[in-house]
Amino acid sequence: MALLPRIAGSHMSSGVTGSFGIIFSLFGLPLIGSGLSMLWTPFIEQRRAAQAIYGLTDQRLLRNFADRNRKGASTS
């Protein structure tokens, strides 16, 4: 039944189509952004892991990063 008006040549008004376009844009853009962030996160973490320097003593595990923005961490 839904295809019958389309076959007959009638179509939806542009106001209804325009509002659907706005709604799809409002929901679609955040989903695309979150998808891209999920895509890039492993590459960013791999880069951070490549810049890490580890040291092991008899009492501690030391972790230091090569960049200036991050501080080292110590685990006993």
C-alpha cells in the first residue's frame, strides 16, 4: 500500500521531507563522530604505547612517557 502513491506519481510535501532531513542530521552527525572516534582510538593508544619507557627494579615498576605533556607513573 505504501508504494501505491509513489507509483501513481504523488509524493510527500517538501516540509515533511525537510523536517526528516533535519532530524536525521541531528541524530546522524553525533553517530558519525562517535564512530570516527572509535576508529581512531586504537591508533592513538598505539602511538602513546610506542612512546612509553618501562623500567623494572626489585621493588617498583616505572613507566615514563617520551612526550613533555605526560608524567611518569610508579607502581609498587
